[in-house]
Amino acid sequence: MTITEIVLPGLVEPDGLRVEHREMPRPGPGEALVRVEASGISFAEQQMRRGKYYDQPPFPFVPGYDVVGTVLEAEDRALVGRRVAALTKIGGWSSHLVVPAADLVPVPEGLDPAEAETFVVNGITAYQMLHRIAKVRAGGTILVHGASGGVGTTLVQLARAAGIKAIGTASARNLDVVTALGTTALDYRGDVPAEVRELAPAGVDAVFDHVGGPGIVDSFRLLAPGGTLVAYGSASTKDTGGNPKPAVLKLVARLLWWNALPNRRRTHFYNVWGGKRNLPRFRARLAEDLTAVFDLAATGALRARVAARMPLADAGKALALAESGTVTGKVVLVP
């Protein structure tokens, strides 16, 4: 038997992705063979296509940051037939995938695979930033940049579920999307600092910023005493040339500098893989946090936003759609 994979061969346009086939892999000890039912297109793959993701592997490789699928074969027979999710970083754009069994997280019955997929990397990122890093309590107020995006929509919904008020920035065309999630929506092209100060005169308890660049200064200044700035990307450099590492290192250096100052505000650069040096703890937290997100989705407290479901073979068209800025929600590949 053969499997289908989507290969990113180098710095190409979306239509430069290659559809390839190879022999079905076999799981070894401690591994599981998963038939992929959904794998999403996130901002990470959009950066990887441009060679802009901070620690992406050398070309060529198979993208795919996360998957939802069913276990076909595993050393642990109890796993066979179960629907699971996994955070992979690469490799997910495939019809079948071998992953460490310890990385699998059960998906509740009744959750649609494509909808569950929208909550894997986005859900882990949003949950850990809100509850493990910023530790915002009920009654607090947060500012979410890019509140209509995958992480942003999950963040504001998690905040609402926890009794936290959210202010979210978005483009003019997506303000209604943000408002519908119970969030105060601001046009990111407006005077965001002034509008936030009017809504939260004492400052906000946390700011979540995936943009980086000069605007990170405003994010820091909008914090209330004791507040936390969580940076988790450098989207402002997506379309610039050159090596992405200097921009990220400059951002991290600025955050460290602010932490060294005698003030009551904290900063943190979030990387979902940051705790992997302690692998057992990393896996335990990932499973605990993703399970919490899935439970909220199963009860309806979180609503998935699937922009489109497209065949794996149409990954190039799907990537172009995700990058077009014309859809809200996550484009999901369905092998």
C-alpha cells in the first residue's frame, strides 16, 4: 500500500507544492500509525513556504503542524480504532502518519474531525498563553491582536468561558466576526492604544501579540501594573526578505530588557515547543490542556471556525486560499 504526501520543495508559490506517493510506513515500538482525517493550514506553514519560520527544517519536507485521525496500528492495542489528535510541527499533510503514541490525545466522540483539528495547535497555544503564562483571573481584561485569526478566535472564546473580558483587534471586514464572539472589536488600522485606554483606563491584564515589530511597544505600554505581555510571533516580517532569525532574536531581546527594568509588568515569548526539553512534563501539559480545550468544544463553549474543507491533493489551492485574506477560520485538508 502507498500513502499520499504533500511536499514543500523550496521557496515556491502555493502551486509549487508537490503531491508525492511512497510506501506505507510501519510503526515501531512506542509508535502508532494514524490515518489522517484532517490537517490544517496554519500561519506556520505560510511562513515555512517563505522560509520565514524560525526553526523549520531544510527543504524539502512535508508540512503539517497538527492532525486529527484514527489509529490503524499500534503496539498498544487499546489505541487501535481511536480518534486522536497530535501536534506534529511537520508531516501532517499526509494521508497516513507514524507518530509516537505518547503524543496522541483522545478526541471526544461527537466532535467532527475537521472542527477538532482547528483546536489543536490553536487551542494549545491559546490555552497555555492565557492560563499558564498570563494566568488572567475571572473579571480581568485582555487585549488580543488578530482576534479574528485561528489563535485569536480561540483566545477570546477561552476568555469568555473563564469570565474574562476581551478586547480584540481585526481588519474592518472581520470586526463582526470578533463582535459575534462576545468581544469588543477594534479596527487595527485605527488608534488602537487610545481606544484601549478609553475602554481600560488602568490598563489591561494581558496583551497577546503575534505581530511583533514596532507595535510591540504599544502592547507593553497598555499593560496594567502586574500585567503580562505575551508575544508569540513576528507576523510583521512575513513578507520581508532575508533570514527570519534576527527579527525574532531582536524581539526576544526587547522582552528580556523590559523584564530587567524595575517595573511591575512582565513579558514572555511563547513557543509551544519551549518546554520540550522536559519531554514527560511537556507531553503531560499538552495532553491536559488540549483535553480541556476539547471538553469546552464538546459542550459548545468553544465554536470551531472551518473556512473550507479541501482534498489533500488540492493543498496548493488550499494554501493560496488560506493566504488570500478572504476567509475567516481555518482551511482544513481532508485526505
